[in-house]
Amino acid sequence: MIVQPTAILAIVVVLILLSGIKILREYERGVIFRLGRVVSSRGPGVVIVIPILEVMNKVDLRTVTMDIPPQDVITRDNVSVKVSAVLYFRVVEPMRAVIAIENYLYASSMIAQTTLRSVCGQAELDELLSSRERINEQIQKIVDQHTDPWGVKVSAVEIKNIDLPQEMQRAIARQAEAERERRAKVIAAEGEFQAAQRLADASGILAQHPTALTLRYLQTLVEISTEKNSTTIFPVPIDLLRPFLEGAGREK
């Protein structure tokens, strides 16, 4: 059986036409170039690309999570640390992401690394450890300004880890221990002050009512007698018995 040239040509044409049918997922867009010039951004769904005349570059619109490798940073107070972070970004304008930058993933990583070193180098160590949220927002704002012309939106930057030298870790541990001891001493002193103040108030009340002092003395004797089985000789000042003696004299 001899195949006709026209049939072969028809099959080739059909295959070429079928090769121009592209299917893009919901999170994908296709940037179309016609004879070297950008035409439009198409998708999702079925996209028709004219074979030979048109070329399609596929762009992913999902959020990208990128690790920023540890960066050597010297803080404002001359402490050497290693800082790593995580960058979250996504493409919002596919055409600009293809035309304006050769590789937006690599470029975003580089600008994030340099910005991380720059911002962390402007902060002191205590600020770097305690004000991460403010530093994250500052880095995110700067990186987003640089990636905006590329059609890339940076949604967040999070500092992941801060590695300190061993001697600095020991110094921070000693500082934290000293701070805890200071707080403990302040709390103990405050408790002693309140106890002394209460005793002073109680002594003032007892001084105004001598009978109350006598009753308190006798109550103490009762408590001592119930706690121990042995005999306890406790001297009784005559001043404590004077209110009872005076009351007995008035009755006579």
C-alpha cells in the first residue's frame, strides 16, 4: 500500500496544529511571544499557540517559600552573628516577571540576602533579639520595593534563626541570671517592707488598747502549751496583769 504525499502532509499539518494546544492549570499563566514580541498573557484552561509564529513562557502564580541562607552580620554594637530567614513572595504580573528580569527567583533571593545583612547590621544585638517583628517588616518593605518592577509581590519575611558566638551566649546567660536574682531580691525586699509596715500598724493598735496586748500574750502561752508536752516556764510582765488588777480593784 502506497501512502499518498497529500495524506502525509495532512498528518503533519494536524500534528503541528495539535502541538499548538496548551492546557494551563488554575495557578499558571502563559506569556505569549509572537515573532519575538510579547502579545499577551493567557490562561488558565486551553490556550491556542500558533506553531512556529508564537512561543509561550509558562509562569507559576503560587506563593513561593524561599530559604535565605545564613548571612554573616556585624551588628551596630560590633557583635558578629549569623542570621537566616524565610522569604514569601508570588508573581502578580506574569508579563513583567518574564520581560523585566531574567530570573526573578534568583534575583529575589539575592536582594533578600543583601537586605537582610544591611538591616540587621543597623540594629544592636538586643534589638535584633527582641524586635524581630519590626525588623521583619522593615526587610519585607525594602525587598518588596525592589521586586515590584518585576511584577513580584513579597508578602512576608521572617527571621528564622540567629546564631550567636559561644562567649556571647554565656554572657547573655549570665546577664539573664543576674536579672532574675535582681528581681528576686526586689520582691523579697518588698515583702519585708510590707511585713514591717503591717507590724508597725499592729503595734500602733496594740499600744492604744493594752488589754488587747494582754490577750495576745495569753493566746501565745496557750499555743506554746498545746504544741509541746514539756513544761514551759514563761515570765509574765506585771504590766500585762495591771489591767486585770485594776478591774478587780474597781469592783471592790
